[in-house]
Amino acid sequence: MPEAKLPTGPSSDLRPLDAPQCPLCGQPNACVPSASGRFDGACWCTELTLPPALFARLPESARGTACICRACALAAGARPRDPG
Ligand SMILES: [Zn+2]
């Protein structure tokens, strides 16, 4: 069966970056989209609310290039997201 093609838009080629390491500590960030190359898997980060201060700690060159690991997120005060 041919693969169904969705209408293409400017963001339809968006792919997770191949960046499996935390830019803060260099440890594996366990980023599911980065590992799988798809955005449709649940990642640990979707269960947490990451504080803006966490991103402020990143050097500008690292912003938007890799996910932070869970340990750094929790150390920076990430909280479990409210259910629902
Ligand atoms: Zn880290």
C-alpha cells in the first residue's frame, strides 16, 4: 500500500534533531524523538513542566539544538505536569 501523504506545509519536514546528549552535563538526554527520528512518541519531558530558568542556563549556541536530560531538568526545578 502506498504511504498516505499529508498536504505539505512549511513545517511538514520538521524532524527531531539527532542530538542525544544533554548540552548541560553531556550525559544521554533520553530524548525519544531524537532517538526515534519521529515526534509521535511520548518522551519523559512531556510529563514535566520545564522552568524557563533552565533554558536560560544554556549557552546561546546550544539553544534549540539538543534536549536537556532529566537529571538537569529536575535539578533546575522541573515539576510533574498537571494531569489532564
Ligand atoms: Zn543533563
